[in-house]
Amino acid sequence: MIEYKDKVFHISAPGMSYMFRADGYGLLEHLCFGPPASMADAAALAVKPGTGWGCAVVLREDDNASCPDVLPLEWSGAGRGDYREAPAELETDDGPVSTDFRYAGYEIIKGCAPIKCGLPQADGGTETLAVTMRDDALKAELKLYFTQFGAAVTRRAELVNLGSRPLYVRKLMSFSTDLAGEYDMHSFSGGWIAEARRTVCHVGMARTVNESVTGFSSNRANPGFMLAEKDAGEDNGRVYGFNLLYSGSHYASAQRSLQGLTRVMQGISPVGFRRKLMPGESFETPEAVMAFSEAGFNGLSHIMHDFVNAHIVPRAWRYRERPVLYNDWEGCMFSFDESRLLDLAARAKKLGCELFVLDDGWFGGRNSDRAGLGDYNVNEKKLPSGIDGLAKKIGRMGLEFGLWFEPEAVNPDSDLFRAHPDWVLAEPGRESLTSRHELLLDLRKEEVRDYIVSSVCGVLDGADVKYVKWDMNRQSCALGTAAHEYILGLYDVLRRIFAPRPDILLETCSSGGNRFDLGMLCFSPQIWCSDDTDPIERLDIQGGLSYLYPQSCMGAHVSASPHAQTLRRTPLYTRGNVSFFGVLGYELDLKDLLPVETREIKAQIAFYKAHRELFQFGEFTRLPAPGDAAGWQVMKNGVAAAGIFRRLVRAAPGYGRVRFAGLSPDKRYRVESRKQSLRVGGFGSLIKYVSPVRISVHGALLRTADKHYAMPDGGDSFTASGRTLLAGFSPAGRFTGAGYDSASRNQGDFGSEIYVISEETGHVKKR
């Protein structure tokens, strides 16, 4: 609900209040963003500058407290007494100018106020507050939009040139606000195959920045971040979350003042940015989302996950279960023909997969990543039946068909480049730089966008394609405004292709998670998290993303071991267990599977399908776990599934404790660990000591047994009260080096287990 009274604005929701007022000078004074508050307490929430501070620039000479530099503000000017970072930097033809926007009025709008410039927008807001501010000397108007989405609020800004000469935007943030208190910034940084590593920096009087200048939202610095009080934990303490509905270069900063105010802002990166506004023209920023929780990081995650699932992903895919897919890339790479694909599809179908995805290499001269990109004519040597014929043959097996594209890039060795070298995104007078043997197409040009739309739609409409993997395997060299206009062009292309085809499941990818952002999720229900499919690395990658993004949008595949990215060997059950907490897929050569592995994958897929809605849309919680282990849980309709994931084992492990979350203390629950098995070969020479006959650890007998036979691992099956499960129970013991016990967990390095927790009828009596 949005309320207004006596120049006080209040956006309220269960567990949250966002309040500010227009003061006597027309500045927007921030009052609170946090626990529920009352408009009647506005005066009590306002800061008390008293006589102010010395050496201060004041708005009125006889009012020492009118210093904007020490006030908590919702927007600030530059060059007018507030020396903290300004959210806007503007120029005229004469050079940089100061800004001094003052309150001029407001409007409360039902639903959302549409963005006009082509940027994506959250859908389904209840009300929007539009606050108008004006700078009369500059002859410019600024509109600040606040839209409520349950417990989350989005903010954006629109600048209008009301003057008679050009105005230049060098920087315009989506929001700026000043929070009382001291915080740490939690951001998610990394790089290719090492995305979303959680980084914690204390916010002090030196500016703390989270930004990307690559032209994309970037695996270097995801646009989402959090500010948290020092003592905040997963389930306690105050945490603020911020994210940006944008896929280009971004900027966010936080800085604490001497007065204890932390200014936080976020928007398009100002590096190299210069947007010309002619008289009457306007410039709109991307939407930013803001949320608050007193229940720690998990509480903040629940709000952000609900926001993404309910208001960001395309309507046709909201809470719609995603299929289990098989992708041929790591099994084939560029080396395939139709018969090999049909063999893989038949094997995938027998395992229980529902969607077969043909990745790179199906078009033009695309036999490596050095040629053919941009030419979307089918390679008939590989696929004599074409895409349509292949899709029909796979469809007759009972599988849906999906296809890979990389439409934004072009190889210099391609028919497209030879015909249109001027279509490349380039800076005049400079040689274009390649990455992965690719150049970017200039999506600012209408003819380029038309070509991409025509090429992709021609393929999609010529065959029964149910899924598209939209890849992007390089970063941009464009700066500032050019990079922003590229992203607007990309959004136009995606909108034109997929809005008329809402039932095609789009999964975006950019060398993995190079564009894992809310802007892309407005078009694609899921994103490929990372090219790294090592499950131990994925604990950090998916775990980092989980703070701000729901598991329903994370592509998570089981691949071969040892892993191509780390050479680490991991158990097949752990690869499956980690991938359960996302959109499950398989990406390995199925003809190399041993019989014992085939049985295990069949069991994994059957288990996932039985609990798919729970894994994809259950409330996700990070559980406490000992040492360097990780614990994840999802819960929906009284049923929960939890995973405990360990890294390296230690000798002589003690008695562990497992704690679940979200259960009712006074109910009884049935706890069942998923049945898992251990490869015989994993016990190595220990087999000699239990076998009645002599066995060589390198002999044919053990190799044959390892292909066909697995030993059952121990597990848990019991009932207990919710109170006990919340406090922690003692799970099955672990291998102690003293022998095999069928009731214990006999896992080595990188072991894991999955528990299913379901309510039993009846309640525990209160004592």
C-alpha cells in the first residue's frame, strides 16, 4: 500500500516500511527503510541536525541545519552543498553543470507506469508512486518511480529536458538512498567457470563499488548485491537486497558518511557514458529492485525469489515446471551426424529425459568455433533431413526438441561477415578485437536486428522447436552509450522473436553466467549458471546465485567425471544431488555410461520428476552445515527436501548434527534419505580384505564388478518432531576407517545425501 499525507510518502508491506518526505526546501528526506513503521511517526524518524556542522554549505544562511551534505536523502544534487557521491552528472554544450532538483508534485498510479524506451520491466506491481522534481535553472524535470511488488519495491528515474538547448547525461542512477547504520557489502564476483563467488567488504568512508564495464552485466560482478549489518546471519539480522533489471555495464556503490549515513545507489555504468537529450527528449533508467529482511540472508532470499518467480520471468513460464533435458555438447562438441544424435536421443529417452537439445555445430561451415557463426543455414552433410526432419524423428521417440543459437556474434570466416563487414560493432579508425574468434554484430542497427530476427524465426517456424539455448561467448568492447544502445537492441530482438512464441522455453547463456541478470530473466525463464559443471564448484556458484535468484532459473547439468574444468573426480550421486537444486539436465556422452551408471541416472531422473515442483519452486533455504560443507533445503506444501554436501573427508569423523528449517515444531515428520549406492571400484584394495577369493585391484574381475554392481550406502529413516529436526538430529554415522558398515555413510571425498521430510498426521503434544 502507498500512502500520502502532509508531504510524507509511505510504502508499506508485511514486514517492511519505506518512508520519506518532501522537506521545507523541497528535498526528499529519507525517513526509514526497514521494519514496519507508522506515518504518524514521521517526525520521530527524521534526523535532528541541531545546529549543524561547521564548514558546511547551507541552503539558507540563517539555518545552519539546512546542510544537504548531512541529510538522509532519496535523491541528491551535485555542486550544491552535498559533497557525497551524486546520482546524476549532467552537461550542457558549455561543460558540466550543477544539479538541484526540488519536489514539485506526485501521482499514485494503479499498477505499473510503463517504461517507454524498450527496457524490460517487472510485471504485476500493485501501485506506483511517481514523484516529480524540477531544476528550474537547468530547465529539467526528474521523475522518480517507486512501484510496490509485495515486500519488494522497484525504483527508476526519468530525466526530461525542458529547455531549449541540448542536455547531456553523463550519469543517471536508477536510485539513490541514504540508510542509517553501518553495513558490509556482499557482492558476487568471479569470472568464467568461477562465477558468483560471494565477496564481503566493509562499507566505510571510502567508497565501496560493485561494477561491470564489459558491456554486459558480467561474470566479474553480478549486478545483484546486499548490505547487511555486521552480526547478520542466514536466519537473523537486518539485510538489504538490491538488483538491476539490466544486462549491460552496471554500477553500484555504498559509502558511509561521518554522520553514520550509508549512501547506496545503482544504475547504468557511467564509464564512457554520454547520452544527448534534445529539447523535449527524455532518458529512462533501468528498474532497480530493493528489499529488506529482519530474518537474515535467507529471509531476504525468500523475498527476492518470490519477486523473480512472480514478476520477472515471462508469464507463460511462471511456476511452470521445466523439463529434464539432455544437451549433446560435452558428449559430441562439433563431431556429430544425424545417426549419432538419434542414438543419443534414444539413450536419453530410456533414461527418462524429456527434451533433447542440439548444441553448436549444426549450421554453415561450423565444424569448429573458428568459422560459420552467423550463417544459420543447416549443414546438410551432418543433418540430411534438416532441422525439421531431425526434430520429427526425435519427436517420434517421445522427446521434445531444442536448438542452440549464438545470434549476436559472427565469425570473420563466415558468409555473413563477407557480405556485411559493416554490420560489426566497431569503433571508427580502430581494428576490431576478436574473442573466441568472434566479433559482435552491431545490434544498434535496424538491418542487423532484422537479419537476426528473420534468421532465428525462420528456423523456429520451420521445425517443431520447443526450447532455445541463446548463447553469447564473448564480451563487448563498446563503451558507454554505444554499449547501452546495444543492450536496447538485444531486448528488441528478444522481444520480437519470443513474445509471439511464448511457449518456447528460452535458456540464455553467455559463456556460462556472463549475463545472469534480471534483464535476461524478463525474456528467459532460466539461465545457464556456468560452463563449470563440477558439483563442488557449483556449490559456490549456485550457492552464490541463490542469495538473489531462485533455483527455478538455474540451469544445472550432470556431466562426466573427471570434470573438464577441474579434473576433479566426483561421485555420480553428488553430481545429481547438486543439480536437483536447479533445472536438471545431463551433458555427457551417454554411450560411455556403464550399466551401473545407467541405473543410477534413471533413478535420479525418476526421483527428480517425483519432486520436481518442490525442487524448482519450493522455498529455498541455506542450512547450517559443519566445516566447509554446504546445506540446502527447499520446502513447499508441508514437504521438504534437503541436501548436505561435503568436500574433503577427515579421518575419524565425529557425530554430526543435521538441522532442517521451516518446520512446525508441534508436528511430526517422516525423514527418509534418498537411497544411494557406492561404486565397488571406489573401495580399491580394501576389496581384497573382504572377498573370499583373491582379487587384483587392476584385474578384469574387479573392473567387471565395478561396471555392474554397486554397494548400498547407509542412510536414515525415522520420524521425529519438528522441534527436534529444527534443533538438529544425529544422522547415520560416517566411515571411520574401521570397516564397512551397511548402516553408515561410507562416502569418501565429495560425498552428499538428500533427505525428504514430509508431515505425518497428528501433532506432537505440547509439554
